[in-house]
Amino acid sequence: MTNDTNLHLATATVLWDLQPLYSGPDVPEIQHDMTRCLEWAEDLSAGLSGQVAHLESAAIAQAVERLESIDSLVARLSAYAFLNFITQTGNATASALLQQVEELAARVGRLTIFFRLEWNRLGEEMVTRHLEQPVLRHYGHYLRTMRQFAPHQLGTAEEELLQELRPVGRSAWNLLFEKLFGQMRFGDRRRTEEEVLSDLHHGDRAIRKSSAAELTEGLRSNLHILAHIFNTLAAEKAIDDRLRCYPAWDSAINLANELSTRTVETLVETVISRYGLVHRYYAVKKQLLGYNELFDYDRYAPIPGGDTALVPWGHCRDLILEAFADFAPEMATIAEEFFIGKRIHAPILHGKRGGAFAHPCVPDVQPYVLVNYAGTPRDVATVAHELGHGVHQVLAAEQGFYNSDTPLVLAETASVFAELLVFKAQLREMEAMDARRVFICQKLESIFATVFRQVAMNRFEAAMHNARREQGELSAEHLSAFWLATQQPMFGDSVTLTEDYGIWWSYIPHFLGTPGYVYAYAFGELLVLSLYGRYQKEGKDFVDRYWQLLRAGGNGSPYELLRPLGIDLDDPIFWLEGLKVIEQMLCDIEQSLTKDGSG
């Protein structure tokens, strides 16, 4: 079935070419670069460890440049090992290379961590003098941001030990999770996770219900492993937070995002205050489907009247590039290079990890995009989303390796904006009311998944981490109870959540890879809805300022980077602006029902 789908959609040959990183997993360049970055790290440590407090500003700049070169080379090796593995998770050789590179990264990190520790121990007056020097201007934000973690760093011996243990810590458990899902098969037809999840969007309710049962059965058969992974990583985080004196489970991610707790709480509380929009929408959807009751497996049921034809890969490409070009020709030019340069991996394959991502690699090698393309409108949106990331990563690369690393909350801006551009372009082509209504409903469901569902998942994480710290080991039943307790308020009485749905927390990788990450999606979506409204009012002037935002990468905090756009992240009114756009879309659907007599 998978091969037939790939052939039908013309994705079978849409495979990435990793040669710009390395020409193969066995080439001598890989071992040469591994040796080289380790030698560089050893030389830097031998020459400068214990000396940072005595260095002139020019010498500090040289040290940071050398560190950036080392970290960039490690990132190049890591990118190749990860991308080579993720499409063949059952390949032992690919897995071994990934593990080897992760162990190398830990060794290099142990050797170079001295700089961060010593820099963070400098007095504020000395740091200010250094950062006032032109020679350090390029690294000013990077070095200032590093110091925000100073109150939470441990002694040199402890930090070096933690670096040494990294390959057998969180990364190892995440690798186990990836391997498990890469090899897991669901139902009698032994389908992949991606195939089963895709059928939750099927028009036949019996197929949706059956696919939900298959997913649940597969998860339940591995629930003892999954619950153990979740517990272990929650415990590891609790230990790390305790040792580093973080006041809350999400303090570290908020610091990494360069956001205050107040900003995050404002976002989360504002979104929760508008859960009623979700209740209203699913009441409408129940009416459109003609159901007396909606169940969790009906959430993504297609509404009658839409186009059910699959979108071939070539048409998907054209739709996206035309929408990008209408906004900014440069955006389309950059995106087209992903297709021409073989930097996309699109087919659904056994052993390939489900989902989608854009990997930035390193500034001198263009990013790569992975999707599992099944030809649905949702898949077109996913490709647009990941290419938005890719365009952002290409532009941010101009800042260099360190400064191109964008905070997670802004990393979602370009992707969500790209997705919205494609949606608006497709909607303009539709004339029939039924088709427009269905398409808007599909977009609303995507927005709900990005805004409301992610905030609900943030509440699940809070419950899980706090309970793990207070109660110890959590059973799968405990985790399921947290999941249902935090999902149900979002749906109210508009959707019935089954007992099976209670274990669906167990397949979400974000909880493991980057704890606390998920609110970044809601941040990005609401930010984009507000930005798009400004684009409609300002035209080309907005495009220029938006382009400056993307080019800045991570060379500034979210507050600094968004200030030229007149945005106050601590003002609930700003977040409500985005939520009002969602409400207006919902009102359009409700009014269309009244006009055609369906209401």
C-alpha cells in the first residue's frame, strides 16, 4: 500500500541527497572530522582552561570563534548521522554512527564547557567592559544569553560529568523511543504509525474508529516501555532542575526561549480563557456531519462537500511556490532550491520516522526537510509549514552558527506564516460555498491543533512533571488520567473522549525530546495571525520588516526582535487579537450554515 501511494503521488523518488554534508556513512571524511574536532577541543582546553578571567576582549573573541568552529563541525556530523538514521531506524549501522557521533559530542562538550563556566563566573562589570568592545559586537547577544544560565550552573567537575553522561541520558532514551516507533506496526495489515494516523482523517467513520483502535492496541502493547521512558526522563529532569535550583519544571525552557514566566503564563491563560471557541466549533461540526455525538476519533473527520482528490507532489510544489512568490519572490526562490537541490525526503516508507521537520544543519550547508506525504490538503499544509522553517533557516544562516539558533517560539513564526500564505492562496481560488466552508473548517482544525491542543498538552506536561516530583513513579493509568483531565476542558461536552484516547499521550515525542516545548506552537500561531493582519494593512512595508525578523535569526531576544513590529508579548490584548481572527473564521462558518438553511 505504501509503495502504491508513493508511486501514485510521484514521491517515490523525492529523496534527499546528503552529499553536501558527507558523501556516505563510510567515507573517511567522517572519521577525519571526528578526530579533527576532538583535537581542536583538546587544544582549546589545554590553552585556555582556567584563563578566561585573564583574557583581553580580542582573545575572548578569538576563543568564541574557535568554539563556534568546533561546535559547527560537531553539528555537521550530528546532522548527517541523524538524517541518515531517521529514514531507516532499523538499520544497525546507521544507529551505531548516530550513537558514535553523540558520544563524540559529549566528549567535545566536556572539553569545551570550561569557557561557559568561566565566562559566567566573571563579574558583571568586567562582562560589560568586554561587551562594549567592537571586537565582541557580533557575539554580544550570544554571550549575554549564556549568562542568564549562570545562577543555575554547577561546579566544573559536575558539569563535565554531566556532559560525559549525555549519550546515555536523555538522548539515549529518545533514540530508543524513535527506534520503537520506527519499527512499530499497527493492526492486522502491519501498518506504520503515519498510515494509521492518516486514517483518522478518513471519511468513513468505521475506518476512523478501527484505526483509532489499532493505534491504541499498538500503544497499549508497548505501554510498559513507553511509561518507563516517560517516567525516567521526567525523573532525570527533576534531578537536573533540583541540582540547578530551577524554581519550576518549565523554568529551563522559558530561559532557553528567552521569555519571562509572566509572558508564558499570559499566553497560556489567555488561550485557556477561549476554550469556548473549540466547544462552538465542534458543535458546528457535529451538525455538519449529522451526528448525535462526536467521539475523539471523529475530530478530524472530513466534512462533506470538500475536494477529496489527492494532491500529487508536483501540484503541491506549484501551489506552495506560487503562494510564496505572491508574498515575496525571494521566498519562492529559496523554497524552490529545496526541490531542485534534493533537500526533501517525502515518501512514506517502512522504518522511516513519522511526522515532519526541517533540520537547519550548519550555515554552510542548506537545511533539509522531512515529510511523510500522503497527498491530503493537510499534507500540503505540512510541506508549506516545513518549507517556511527552511526559508527561515536559510536566511538566519547569514548570522553564523551561534546567532542563527532561533528561540523555539520564534522558530515557529515563519513556518506558520508560510502555511497561512498557502491557505489564503487556495481559498481565493474557491467559489462554491460548500468547498470554502470545508476548507476553512480544515484550517480551523489545524489552528486548534496548534493553539488549543498544544496549550492543553502543556497543562498535561505540568501535571506530569509536578506529580513525578511529588509522588514518584507514575503508572500509565496516572499519566492517562492527567491526559484526559487536561484534554477534556478544551473540548467541553462537544466531544466525548473514550477510554482508549486516554493513552494517546504516549506517542508524542515533544514531551521527551524538549520538555515544555509545545507552547511554542501556540505562540507562533497567534503571533502569525496578528502579523498577517498587519501585512494586509501595510503591504510591502510589512514584508520588508518581516524579512528583517527572519534574517535576524536568534541574534536578539523575542522581545527585541519583535519590538520593531510594535508587539507587547506581556499584553493579553495582543494574544486576544490572534484569537479574534480564529473567532471570525468560526463566525463565518456559523453564518454560512444560516444562509444555506443548514442551521
